[in-house]
Amino acid sequence: MFLFVFGLGRMATTAENFSQFDISEEVHALPIEKDKLIAEVIRYVLFRNHQNAGCLIKRDELTQLVTKNYRQRSLPAFVINEARSKLASIFGYEMRELQRSRPLSTNQGRSTQQNVADAKSYVIISQLPANVHTKYVENVNASHLNGFTFAVISIVHLAGGKIAEENLWHHLRRLGLFESNENHPALGSIKQALEALVQQRYLQKDKVSGPEGNTLIYELAERALDNTISKGVKEYTSQVQFVTKKSIIWRSSVFYV
């Protein structure tokens, strides 16, 4: 597996150019070059994900890897699809495509603040069962980031899927997370930690024009709406709501007794 990703990258290139062939012919006639390009895309994706877990990988970045030596128009799509297939079968990663050209909400007066939403991009998601991923893959040193992500997503979820910036900060301040804090012992800059969730597509940030001026709205984006994450958030928040409601009923009955 290791040799597949890194070894092929050092093989000599052939004098034939992919642009001279139909893509189906290229696959059979030049398997070494095909595998080399697929391996290069896989190596790039794994490196980016290791360097910055949860980062978005633009399709343009992967296309450039393929077209720097070959100009066949349909080649990038073929190589990227093959790389996605091998990432799933060999490494257990889903290379999920994210593409949105407009905000999730269709309210008038709203404009997206996330330019990357207009570009086709991918995010890497583990296909391993949750217990296996937690035991063998999950980085315990990043648990504070996972906790922060879960807290923010839960707040937005309980607000109905979208929340005004000031209301979000109101709830975060109740957790001891202040927008002015640039040196949090675990998160560093709280503002940057929140912005990272936008870049990673857990949230989308939109500007809404109203009678009192512009208001920034945070809304759950694709990764937060993923079935696995969404289901987990709903289960945990429902448990918290149940315990809180039970506690209020218990305290009320004691008070009136």
C-alpha cells in the first residue's frame, strides 16, 4: 500500500502523450502512467488531510496535478474518480464531493460570505465504524477541537439550523468562550476556531440585509448536515434536553412541596 502511493511517483514517464489517445485506450495502453497519476492524486489528498484534518481540497488543485503534463480533457475526471475509489477500498476514506453555488437558505437579501462554496471541492471522511475510528485513528490531541465543533453545531441545531452571529456568541460566552479571547489554552483564538468551522463546511456564514442593517447568520452546512453527524447531534441534544426538563420538573415539585 505504501509502495503504491509513493513508489509509482518515481517511475519514468513514457514519451507518449495522453492527448493522442482516447481515454479508454489510454487506460489499457499506458497503465503505468495511469497508476502514477492516480497515486499522485492519492498522495496529495492524504498529505493535505494529514497536514490539516478536515480541510477542503478543491477539484482545481487535483486537476492541476493531472494536467501539468497531459492535456486530455477527460483525463482529470477519470484519474480523480479512480483515486476516490482507491481511497475508499485501500485506506477506508470517502472523498466526498461538496458543491453548492448558493446559500442553503433561499431568503432574499442574503449573500454568501464563503466564496469557496462556488467551487467544486472535496472533504475526506473516514468510513470506519465510530468505535474503530475512535480507538485506532482519532487523535486524542484534537479532542478539544472536536468538543468545540460539537458545541457550536449543537447550538446552531437547537436554534433551528441557523442563528444570528450575536446570538451564537451569546451562547458561547456562557460556555466561557469569548470572541475577544486570542489566547485560549486549548483553542487559541476563539474567532479563528469558529472561522475554521466555516472553512471546513460545518457552518456557512451569510450576510442578511434588514431594516436595521446587515446581520451575519451562521447556518449548518453540508458536513454538519451529514447523516452521521446530524444523527449524533440530535441524539445527544435530545438527551440533554430530557435531563434538563426532568431537572426543572423535579426542582419545581420540590419548591411547591
